Amino acid sequence: MYEATTRAIRVTVRPQYLPDQSDPEKSQFVWAYKVRIENKGDVAVQLRSRHWRITDALGRRQEVKGPGVIGQTPRLKPGESFEYTSGTPLSTSSGIMGGTYQMVSDTGENFDIEIPTFSLDTPGGTRQLN
């Protein structure tokens, strides 16, 4: 599990390789990742958008930006959490992902929170720094 806390908002990520959706002979590797966002602060916040940076084992980088996550813009009161699962394909057997969520507080303040950078590795594969 990977974890980062920014301004009392904790983000944890659990990646999982999906062998049934992958085809190594065709250089197709797929991972799911489960994200949990927890508001440990004392002001409600809403997730407005996301910005992911995904890098494969060859150093090729893609950026994904867009509103919300999985079609939602969850609002979290103090003590509340939100979980979702998504996925990403790569053409290499390893890579890394990380990024930010853009948030707005009930007081009207806009700020970014860190999504921890996490490793995407196939089981039994050679781990490498990406």
C-alpha cells in the first residue's frame, strides 16, 4: 500500500496486476488500483479533478487530466472517506504512477493534494526503477 497526506487529506493506493486482462506476448499489461481518500481535517472538501502522470519501463510518460474520478466529484465532510477502483494499461511489464487531485474546501479555497507515486510491477518480473 502507498500513502500520502496533504493538508489532512490522506490518499492511499493499492495496485494489483491483472493477468487475466494482460497479454505479455503482445506487450499488453493491465493493472487495477484501489484508491481511498480520507478527510482527516476539520473542513469539508470536494474533489474537483485529477492529474495522473504514468511512466512505463522505457521512460515513456503519459498524462491524464480530467474532472472528478470515475465520473464523480465526491464531497468529504470531516471524518468521511471515499473509495474507488480504476485501472491502467502499459506496454511494458512495469511502470510507475502518481499525481494530484485538485480539491476545493467549503471555505472556497482551491488546493492540490498528492496522490502517492506507486509502482506497477508484474509478479515474478524483474523490478526496475522507472
